[in-house]
Amino acid sequence: MTDFFTHNYNSPDTPCVIAGPCSAESKQQTLETARALADAGVTVFRAGLWKPRTRPGFFEGVGAEGIEWLTEVKRTTGMKVATEVATPRHAELCLDAGIDILWIGARTSGDPFAMRALADALHGAPSNVNVMIKNPLSPDIEAWIGAFERIAAAGITRLGAIHRGYTVFGPSRYRNEPLWEAPLEFCRRMPEIPMVIDPSHMAGRRALIAPLVDQALELGFNDFMIESHINPEAALTDAAQQLTPGQLSQLIHRISRKKFERA
Ligand code: PEP
Ligand code: MN
């Protein structure tokens, strides 16, 4: 279990909330968002550098250029930093730069070839590197567990899971259906892996995030990854689901209060 997860599990009034913009868009947007989130008490900052887009023709991330923005966030705020890696090259660049947490996205975690290539790239990584794996797009628990087995076989011991919901066909209230049975089953099968809930990608829109957080808390999940942008309306990706740092701060208070009530 990773240090910061273990730490936060043990203190009911400090929920673990990983927060940050969907994408790092510019140095200014990244650092301003990070400073506001650090002021709100966030200790782990997320920002995507390489963005997987369903259709071509949209912003695909700033790429390697943003790595030094993340290292500046780390240096100036003291927060841990996290970004998505999908290829061996992404992983190598992040390891070289000392990025604390590499997460593997939903489009990658269900692909055994991609997972093998990432596992090879992570072989021999420093022991303090954390790898988090999002659920695959479909509720295939075997594939999710297989992704962990491949990364664990590469010698990575600090592992975490992120539940971000599932693609379904046809109209849905959610961007990705929560299908809570799936993360619960994952936790039964893999009790040693901490589970973080990503309500942002389940919701797809701001108004559904707090209700999803409440559902998660009711089920006993206490840790979250939530998207927050200094100016959500102007975000280049996932604008409808990002919270301002002020809104996120209120949500953190709500999580703390509910956790405290249940403790
Ligand atoms: C993200 O975290 O911004 C992202 C692309 O997530 P997912 O892999 O869950 O779609
Ligand atoms: Mn996003």
C-alpha cells in the first residue's frame, strides 16, 4: 500500500483526494490550479499530459513539455504529482523526471499488449514509484486484475486501483456507469490494493459529482480522484465535469464531515 494511502486511511478527518485538471494545458494553468489546490489541502496533484481522445481532431495534450511543469508543482507546493502513461516512452520520461504516481488509463488497462509493454518499461523502476490502474472500459474484472499482475510482476509494489465507471450502449444518466458491484468485487478479490473512486469520469457533468461521492462513501469507499481546473469553462478537455478549486474544497469538507460522521 502506498504511503499516502495508508496515512490517509488512518485519519478519518483527512480524506485522500487526488485532484487536478483533466489536462495540463499551459504552465500558467497548471501552476495556478496546483497552488489553489494546495491551499485547499490537496496533497496529490493530477494532470494529464498525453490525452487519449475518442475521436481525432481534438486537443491531445501537451506531451513531454508538461513534465517540467509537474516537477515545478512538486518542488513549489510539496504535493505529490500524478500523470497518465500509455506507452513505454511515457513511462520512461516520467520515471526519469521523478513523477511520483503513474496512472494507467481505462483505454490502456484492458489491452494486454499495452500492459505487457508498460510492465517491461517499469521493470527496475525505483521502489518509491506508485502505479495506479483504472478499470478497463468494460466491466471485465479479470482484465483489471491481469493488468495488476503484469505490473506487480515487473517489481512494482506500490499499487492502487481507480474506479472510473464503464461504457454502456444507449442513453444513460452518466458518462460512464458506476456499476458499483464491479469495484466491490475487485476489492473482494484484491483486498491488498487500495481503491480510489473517480466520480468525475463517471459523472461527465459537475452536478452529478457530489451525489456519486455520497454513493461511494455509503459503500465504504473513502478515497477519490477528482478533476479540478482553475477555469473549468475554458478547459480544453472535460470542461463540463471539472470543478473550480473552491468547489473542490467544499466537496473535501463534505467528504471529511461524512467520513467523520461514520467513523
Ligand atoms: C483522465 O483521467 O483524464 C482520463 C482520460 O481518464 P479515463 O482513462 O478514466 O478515461
Ligand atoms: Mn478527464
